[in-house]
Amino acid sequence: MPRTLVTGGAGFLGSHLCEYLLKKGHEVIAMDNLLTGTITNIEHLQCEQFKFIKHDVTEYIYVGGPIDYILHFASPASPMDYLQLPIQTLKVGALGTHKALGLAKEKKATFLLASTSEVYGDPLVHPQNEEYWGHVNPVGPRGVYDEAKRFAEALTMAYHRTHGVDTKIVRIFNTYGPRMRPNDGRAIPTFIPQALRGEPITVFGDGSQTRSFCFVDDLVEGIYRLLMSDVHDPVNIGNPTEMTIKELAEEVVRLTGSRSEIIYKPLPVDDPKIRQPDITRAKKLLGWEPKVSLQDGLKKTIDWFRTLPEFQKVTASEVMEE
């Protein structure tokens, strides 16, 4: 039974990875300081093969016994988080990655870094392939996340070249699905709660900026294939179907049956105008491409949001009317 450590294991992506790895027969250790993650995401995973350790990975990491794989997913990942937690974001990208790589070297474990499409910044190449070096403002408000991940990639490759650590780098494009935190600054977990409440849908700019949304099940499958491969160079994992944010808002309104109107607010500083992955490398080297359509993925995500207590409250007057 492989023994696998997932840092950030109580987060959105981390929890889905823990669940997937358990199904694949791994013994899984989830490590998280719960800064942005939550125990709620992993409470359904309690079993003999699963263990949770509350720990900040920017501090020395100790895990007894052998470890076969380390998936480093610890980091604030939403704009709201890394804009409010800039220093923590930089520390986990630098110190946290260093500590996790040190553990991988000690245990002779395979190491996979969760990087991001944000390393491409506001790109001048479209779609973005792994050979593109990016267009990033290192001193802007988003720079704390962009540069943390760019440094983490450089450090990961340094450990591979210098110490022979078996490393992988996944560049994750916009991903969505159950367990996203409502109103975390990303489009889908902001639009869906607004639509379910009948509130205005807030779109930044004129809504013409584009994104490409990948359902979490597809993403996790791609990450696992990369983990099990002999690929060391970065690999884009995402859905290449591109759409505008305005189109996304309209689709959420349609699928929820909401009467919400769309309103527009100023575009944040350095917000990328375009975002679309070139997944040629993932197709060729991993045999991977996404399967879940946006409509089907949004329906599953909306259904999950409807289960949250805040969307299940029924007033006495509503009960009487029924």
C-alpha cells in the first residue's frame, strides 16, 4: 500500500485528492494548518487508511515511517485569500515548498508541486503552453501568489537537478466543483451563491475577460496520471474550452433558474484578460484530456451548494404559505 502525504489536504483540491488516492489504495496523510482549509472537507474520509495532521508546512515537517509520494498543495489559492494573506502566501510558496522538498529528499519520495496558470500572469501568448515564460508584475497585489508559485517551480527543479528528487509540476488552470468556499473571490463559487439567493451577479470589468473551467474530477485524474508518470517538466492541466466571464454568469443564472441581474464593477489590478491552457503536452505524455462538460459540472456544483445550511433555511412564513 503506497503511503502518501498531501499538504493542504483539507482544502478544496487537497480533499478531493485525498479521496481519490484512498480509492486508489493509498494510505493517505493529510496535513493542513486550516488557514483556508476546513475539517468539513475531509470528515467523510475517516478510516484506518487516513490520518490528519494539523501543521503549518512553513515549519519543520516530521512524519514518521516511509513516504512514497508527497503532493504539495498547501497555499492560499483564491484571489480573496492571497490578497488578504500576502505574507503567508509567499511563505508557503517558499519555506513550505523547501520543507516539503526536504522531506521528499529524506524519504526518497516522489514530489508533486501544485503550481498554477498564474505563473503566466496576464499572458501575451494565447493559448498558454508550458514553454511560455509569462508576463507577470512581481510588485503588484497578485505578485505574491504569482511569484510564490514561480519560485516554488524553480526550487522544485533545483531539487530534481541537484539532489535527484523525482519531481513533478502541475500547472493548474481554473478548477471548480463541490467543496469550494462560497464567495472566495473566484467566479463560480461567487456567482452560484449570488444566484441561489437572487442577489445581483457581480462581474468585474465588462465581462469580456476569458477563463477556461475544469471540473475537479477531471483535474484530479490528470494530476494522478502526472504523479505516476516519468515526466519532470511542468504540465498544464485544465479544460481548453474558453468562455467569457459574462457568458459564465449567464449560464449560472440559467442553470439555477435565478432572476438575478448581472452588474459590473471595476476590474482588479493585473487581472488576466485571457486564460486558456494548451494541453497538448498532457494529451501526448499522459493520455489525458477533460471529459466533464461545463453544463454537467456546473449542475453538480450547484447541487452541492444547495446542500449547504445557508441555502436550506426556510422561514416560518414560507412554511405556512406552502
